[in-house]
Amino acid sequence: MPLLDLTTDELLTTTRAVRKRLDYDRPVDDADIRDCVRIAMQSPSGSNSMTMQFVVVQDEAKREKIGDIYRQCFDIYKSMDGVYAGSIVKDTPAEQEQQDRVATSADYLGQTMGQAPALVIACTASGRVDGASGMIAASTMGNVLPAMWSFMLAARARGLGTAWTTVGLMMEQEIADVVGIPFDEVQQVCLSPIAHTKGTDFKQAMRPDPDTIIHWDNW
């Protein structure tokens, strides 16, 4: 697939979580997904240990099952005040308007996840980190999180949309059972739909000034 005409900064600043603008009716070519994984594999990995794994779910029945599980998880998520996007209050009307749009689009994906032409589950195959030390947990996750972000950037460059979600981890075992992920050995870290986007003109999100989150020399 031809790449979009984006500068590096444009790619980095306009790769959004796409939900309502995913085209559920248009299939995604296997070669494009494979290309995204190929690029993801070039991401940094601690000790050069390639533990990231990607489960691509295209089977309709399996997508529907994962969609049903995700919907159940999302209903729980919506009850979590201060965590659910729709319960978060921002400081300014403009910021609140953006927050409300995020909540509305998240609600939409919560109900339609299984309709995406493909779902991608990013995993780490270096064992589970439940109860692990901070160093082990960070190192383990550090082998897959950069890879998934690279996957999403590569998808954006190809006119494909993704949305990083962790809500389904509330029922990680159930999702593992749908696609045969060995739960005791492989930990899921992210579930994302992947689909062509309706249009490719995504904008930068409203963000605070960098100096509000930088701590020079001391916290």
C-alpha cells in the first residue's frame, strides 16, 4: 500500500486512537499487517530479547466473541468513576469538549470492537509479570510496548487506524481462551482494532505545554 505523504513529526503527532472513523466494511490486506509487524520488530528490545508477539484475529466468529468480552469489560469500565473517560472533568470548556468526544468514541468502540475486519493482540512471551518487581515488569513490558506503538505508527502511514485499549485485560483469560493464547506463559498488554480509516486527515490533540510535565534536575 502506498504510504501517506506525512513528515516524521506529522506521523508522530497525528497517530490518534481511531474509533468512529474505522471502516468496518473494507478488509485489511494481510501484507499490510505483516509490514506493520515487520516495522514493529525494529523497535528497541531489552537485551535484544525479541519477546513481543502479535495475535491477528480475522476469523469472524472469534472477533465476535472477543467483541462480546470487550463489551462486558467496557460496561465495568464505565462504572469506574475517575477512570472512565466520560467521568473525567477537565479545567476548560475546550478541554472538556475534547474529553467528551473521547468518551463518546470510546463508547462506540466498546459496542463495536468485534466488527473491525481484524483485531491485534500484542503480547509478551517472556512470562507473566503479575507480582514481579518494578524492574522486571518494566523490562518485560518494554519489550512489547514500543513495538506496538511502532505497529500503530506504521498502520497510520498506510491509511490504517488503530486504538490502544487495555479494558479487555479485565477478562484476559477469557480472551486468551478464544484464540488459544497460553495464559500462564504469555501476557497480553494491548488489544487494538485495525481497519482502513474514513479519510486520513487526523489532527493533533490538545495537550498542555511541555514545561508542565518536565522536572529539571528535581521533581
